[in-house]
Amino acid sequence: MLDELTNHLDFRARFELLDLIRATGVTTLAVLHDLDLAARLCNHVVVLRQGTVAAAGPVLEVLTPDLLADVFGVRASTEARRRRHPHHLRGPAPREGRRP
């Protein structure tokens, strides 16, 4: 069980650690608040809303635009990828004149 495993790591170390965990092939339970990292690391996710399970299952079935909007108040979607990391969250482009 890993709790906020990448919390104090720099950008490169985060991805190196995720690659290492995936390479072990061992079932891992990880608590993450970063949904993009969860999508990249996990095959299955559980999304909580105020301590209650809002959704659970395969990443692409759970992290839908509707769920992301309902639970987190953001417009985003999850994309399947075929390279090293199987999934990726994609948000809207920043509006002109706003800093990301």
C-alpha cells in the first residue's frame, strides 16, 4: 500500500517511480490525489466523493468527462495511449489571456 507516493518527488523522479512500480507486475494499492498520475499508473481506480465511493472500475470507464465534472468540477477527459503509460487525462486549453 502506497500513500501519496510521489508527493515530494520532482517531475522526473515521479515518472521513474511509476515506471518501477508498473514493471514489478505486483498488485499495488495506491492513494493518489493527482488523477493524471492515477490514470497513468492504475488499471483500476476508485473515486471518492466526501468519503463515499462515487465510481470504481477500469480507468477509462471511471474517469469519464461526466464524472470528472460532477465530482471535481472540471472539464477533462481520459485518453487511451499505447506507449509506456496506458492512459492520460486531458483538460481544456487555457482561455486566452489566462495563465495556466
